[in-house]
Amino acid sequence: GAVVSQHPSWVICKSGTSVKIECRSLDFQATTMFWYRQFPKQSLMLMATSNEGSKATYEQGVEKDKFLINHASLTLSTLTVTSAHPEDSSFYICSAREGRAFGPLHFGNGTRLTVT
Amino acid sequence: SQQGEEDPQALSIQEGENATMNCSYKTSINNLQWYRQNSGRGLVHLILIRSNEREKHSGRLRVTLDTSKKSSSLLITASRAADTASYFCATDARQGAQKLVFGQGTRLTINP
């Protein structure tokens, strides 16, 4: 149980275009989802917290107009990287929490974004 | 800034040996969690230890928590090649949002 599906697993796009990444909780309802970014051999950097039906809460330094997050249902959150640039190339990972507020997170398998 | 700091950054041992990783954090917490990440994949939750617990076991995993020193350790006994991965500790701040902040991680390599 508690499976999180993230799609696509990898994407290559041209500079200036936008890319949408989907994160779905398959067998549970996720009122809160988190989006992380990870550079090679580094830790996860929290980008934003996404709550169903409300605006996402962005971490300091993360541009909300560039990284658009939508959490329209209890099972789906999307991250759109707008006007992508090569420096946005990274590994993006979503996660969702099932149940109690401070319980474990269930992670998607990540999306490798390469901007050319 | 990252809440957790882990050491060592990298650890390479022989199969069958035990592996110990340490994590330190800065603020008061509700709980501390350990996750594993295989290369290029998402993270998998391993174990959660509450702030009022001192030790917890799950199979070959043993986690300790010392809130007075703000530190935790993860011990993997009788390591296997399949244990090769990066291991991260994660903490949530006792106050405020329910977000998890991850440490820098330990890259563990088990040599056959």
C-alpha cells in the first residue's frame, strides 16, 4: 500500500518551454504533498508544501511563479516548471503523507529534468 | 539550511559487516526518520523513532535517538550488497509546518 506514482520519470525539454510533472497517490488520500529538488550526490531540498484545495507554501528562495504547484484533488499534485532554463535541470521528487501529521512520507520515483 | 547533518558522508564496507551512520540535528523534534535512496530513485521510508523513544528495531536495522545530544544513529547489521544506497535522516520541527527536512546523507557501499 501507500504508493506514490510520479510521471514522467524523465523529460528533456528546450530552454524556454514549460514542463509539467504529476504526482499521484494511488491507494490513499494525501491532503499534503511535498516537492523536493535534488542535485547529484546531494540531499533533498524542500521546494514547497502543497495542500489540497489551497495555495502551496514555498520555501525561501523558491520562485513561486517559476515553479507552479497545483493540488486540485486529494490524489494529485502537479509541478510545472515554467520557462525552463538549463539551471533548472535537476531531479525532482514528490512525496505524500498518509494519515497522521508527523508520520512517514511516501515518495514517487522522481523525475529527471534536462533542459537543453 | 539543512536540519540534519550526517556522518560519514560515504562508507564502504565488506558484505556481512555492520554499518553505522550518524545524524545530528539542531532543533526540537517530534520524531526522526530514516530513509534509503537507491541511485536515481525516490526515497523509501525505513524507520521512525519518536522523540520519547531511545531505541527502535526493525529487522536488521537498529536506530537510537539521544535528544539531549540531538543525535541519532542507524545501524545495519549483517550488511548485504542490496543495502548499497544513500541513507538520509529526516526531522520535523516540533513547531510549525509538517515538513520534513533531510540531512546530507551517507552513501553506503557494500562490497561483495
